[in-house]
Amino acid sequence: MLVDVKTQVKMLVQQAVETYLKEKMVPKKDVPIAILLGYQSPNPTAVLEAVTPLLDTYNVTLLFTKEWLPIQEKMKGLFSVLIEDMSQQELTELIDQSSVLVIPQASYSLLSKLALTMDDETAVWVAIQYQFLGKPIVIANNGVEPNVYQQIHAPHPVQERIQSYIRRIRADQVKWVPLSKLVKTVDEQYAAYHDKQSLILAKHVERAFQEGLREIEVPEKSRVTPSAKDLARELKIQIKAFDSSKGGTV
């Protein structure tokens, strides 16, 4: 039985759409991100439900504090570490291997200390290290963003202080979003991070030389200025490009 042209076109379009959707739905299990559970939540079940889609899509490392020990049993099969038991060197290695930091439960302590770059607790220290590496941070603001009754009753200076901290971390390119938008924002930030082009200047090469480095590893899409290349050649410092999505040199 012959198929008319209109039916053939319809079948081809349907096949193309199905192929596209399959490609979009392929889990990015080789894509490493970290989820930090460092602050108590009045509703931990809602937090876990919100991050579950990330567990299905990304290669997740779960960093948690003792407050979240009861949930470890629910997260079997997931690579998880208790950050109080980790040295800074071990945490640094984990941070280097991931692309995005996700904090699905925040606190006023985290907000204020991150805004002021105060690293006197491990969870904040971890977040600051991501900032120094230019890696995205996505924080769910539920429980910290003042609700309507708090806005009505809380003294204005208190509200303004909180809002000033929020403006500060947003200016530092931290994404401060409702828990319901967490997954969508993580996807957007991951894509933006791997499209970002770092600019390598002569001062960066000079600083590397002062620190005794013989090579600088930079994302593969980085741009190196001519003066940086000349200085690197003069100081015998190799500039290596690496694939930030896989964590290896190219």
C-alpha cells in the first residue's frame, strides 16, 4: 500500500520530534554537581523531593552535616560525605570535580556570612570556594525570604538588612530562587557555566609565577591575551586547557 506525501511528511516530522525528545531526556550522568545539605529544615521531605530530579539527571555528590544524618539512609546509592569528617584538602578535591553547587535549604547564617565572605563554618567555606573558582551556586530561599506576615510585623531595619544581604549575594552571581525553581535554575546555570569564556591576563600569569606554579589549567573556551601568552613563554609557564564538564585536560 502506497503512502501519500502528506502522510510521509507527518511520519518524518514525528520521528524527528521523538528523536529530539529522546536526546533531551538522556540523563547527564557524567555531569558532576554537588548538593549541600548544611542547614536544618522544618520540612526535610519537601527538600528531598525538590532535589530528586537532580539525582536522576546529574552525577551528584551529596555534602551534608550531622543535622541531615537521618536522611542518609534514604539516599542509598548516592555518593555522600559528612563534611565535618572531611579535611579542607579533601573537600577542595570534591569541589574541583563538580560544576555547580546546589543548596536546597538555606539559613540566615548562610545568607549573612556568604554576603560578607565569612568562612567560619564549613558549609559557608565550601560555598566561598565555589565562588573563587567562578562556579555557579544555586540557593533555595524558602524559609529565609521574609513571608507576608514577617514583612508586616518585622522592624524595617531587620527587613532591610536581610534584603541588603540578598542583593549582595545576587551581585556576586549567586542564584537565589524558590525551591520550586531549583531544578530549572540548576540546568540553566550548568549550561551558562560551560559556555562561559574566562579571560587570562598577564597579571594572572605573573601571580602563578609568584606562587611557584609551572602551569595554569584553564577552561578550554578561555581566551588568553597576547601579553599573557608572551609572559607565559618568558616565564616558562604552560597554559593548559581542560574540559570543565569532565574535569580533564584536553
